[in-house]
Amino acid sequence: MSSDHASKVGLHISREKTKIMSTDDLPIQPVSISQRSLECVEDFLYLGSYTSNQADIDVDIRARLSKVASVFQRLHSIWASHSISNSIKFHHLYASIVLSTALHARETWKFTTRIRNTMDVFHRRCIRKTLELTWQDRIHTYIHTYIRLY
């Protein structure tokens, strides 16, 4: 498709934003817009999620957890506050801000045991920091049922 065809129906194709990715091992045919070839990539960011030609979601999981860690850290003053109840911290703030960021677009993931374990480790780390527990303190089962990750 050329940019001339797109412009006839009111579309503008941005060469800088448009990438080509193949999901099979066949060679990619060059595609040009305005006599300039589009870049071929193996993965890219689309709507906040990383997409890979190998269907490898590890990059997306690591990027997602990095974003969540940043969000969680920015709320440090709230987690450290003793004037806010744990119920408000977990049911309202943690669930609506942290978990929603962590689980964004998870319906596109192939949910494996390894990914679940990675998410559980991160989740437990957040709980420990919020409750001011060390790694030596035991997190009781009722806390895990109280704060469901999935």
C-alpha cells in the first residue's frame, strides 16, 4: 500500500511510527512509503505492551514489572503512613493502582507457571514492603487470601 492510496481515503501513514514484523521464518518483502523503506523489527511497543516475533512475552513481563515497581515506589509515603489503614492501602490503593498496572494486558499472555511465580514474587515483595515485614517474617496464608493477585 502506498501513501497515495491511504491519502485518498483520508489516512496518513507515518513512516517513523510504522514498522514491519514477521511472525514466521519467511523473508520479509521490503515495503516503502514515499520511496523510503520501512524498518524491519523483531519486537516493538504497541499500546503499552511489548510484542515479539518469537511470541516471547518475557520482555513484556519485565517491562510491566519495571513500570509497576516505579508506581509502587512513588506511593512509598502512603505505604509508610500509619494513619492510613491496611484495608484502604490494599483494597483501594494497591488493588486499583498497583495490581491494575501489573496485570494490564495479561489476557494476551500465555500464563505459564514461571510467569505466575515471577508475578507472585513481585506481589509478595510489595506486601512485605507495605506491611514493613522483613524476609525473615512469615506471611501467613490469610494475608494471601486477603490480597488476591489474580
